[in-house]
Amino acid sequence: MTDVFSRLESFGERFRLERGLTPHDGWIACDRLLDSSSDELSRVLEAERVASGQKSDHATALTVMAVYAGTVTASALLAWALDRVVVDMRPRNVAIRLSEHHGFEAVALREPSAVDASVDTLVSWVLDEHLLPLAHAMRTRTRAGLRQLYGGVAHGCAAAFCIASRRGGDVDLLQRAYEEFLAASTGGLEKLGEVIRLREGDREGLFYLRNTCCLYYTSDEAVKCSSCCLDSIEDRVTAYRRVLADGVVPH
């Protein structure tokens, strides 16, 4: 099991999981976020609003959803893609620590377990029991559109495969794993974006084209995500090819 977590960490800080929780160390239990009226969900939304300077509750929720799916549960997707094991990232086993900046400072597991399991188990634990209920809680809390929230889920899930493909991961393996995950996924994720494969010189990688917007451009930073649907597909592909040529790994 230690090898699974070490291998995840080799792909970058996004995939690092702390094991075990220290009491009174600022951790927020993720199962509490599924309650739309919880103080914990309020803390997460307020932290993002302050850090990024979002102008509305629904824009804040959309930004949180995309970042959460792309960081908190990303390790489970990558572990399954690489080793066909499912890390237990059901909400009751996961906690997060807020950052003073945009995003989350750390993700931890109460019990660091990973089991040999099918893609159906992965979908159940990550989507059906975690990300999709969280989207519904934020919909109830902020009135953000459910399709846009699910778009953040789709983008965040795809990010696990795409980023790993540009950090030394086997592109063929990751592309096959993503396609298998997408085929088994719930929530209509296949309609909310597309993973494409690009090559420039000796560099190759997977990139995501969103069909929904997280509204991050309405924050004080006033920037669009590299996958933003407000840009044309042609412009996004051109920018992605430039990224490959320069050897940069965008978020």
C-alpha cells in the first residue's frame, strides 16, 4: 500500500495524500460538506470567496467544485489508472485542510486503504457517494446550476489523467483508463467535455476541452482556465500545443 501512495506523490503535490489525522489541526471532514446547511460547507465556500475574490455565491460554488474534483479525489482516479486499485475516498474517510490561497492546502485519509476493485467501485466511491452529492449540496446552498457543477466534476476527474500524462505517465495507459472510467461514469460526464491527445515534437499528452464554465474569470484574478469553453476549440488547442512545446504543465 505504501508503494501506491509513494507512486501517486511522484506525479506532484496534487496527488499527495496525508495518512491519519491530527486532532485540532484544521481538518474539515468531507462527509460534512454533503450537508448543504453545514458550517463546514460555509467555511469552504467563504474561504474560496475571500481567496479568489469571487463576486457571487454561485460563481464561488462552481470554482470550488472544479478545484475540489481536481485535487481532493484526483488521487483515487490516478491510483486506479496506474495500479487498478481503488483508494477509499468515500467522504467519511477523507478530510481537507483549507489554504489561505485559492484551493486546498492538504488532503488526508482517516484510514489509508486501497483495494483491488473494478471501475464500478471507483465510480461508486468517487462519483456516486462523493462528488455528485457534493454538487447537489452546493446547488441547494448557492443555486449554482447543476449542469455547471457537474461540469466541474467532469473537468476535475479528467485532470487526474491529463496532468499525469504530462508528468511522465504512460499516455496510452492513461487514455485507455480515462475512456473506461468515462464509459462507466454516472452524471452524464461524457456530455460535459472531451479529452484530446496532442503531440509536439517528442512531447505528448492529454488535454481537456470543457463544455461548461466555472466562472473563475469573474474572480479578482480575472483569468480563464486553459480549458475554458469561452475560448474556441481552435484557440484552446493552439494554446495547448504551445504548452507542450514549452514543456509546461498547466492546471
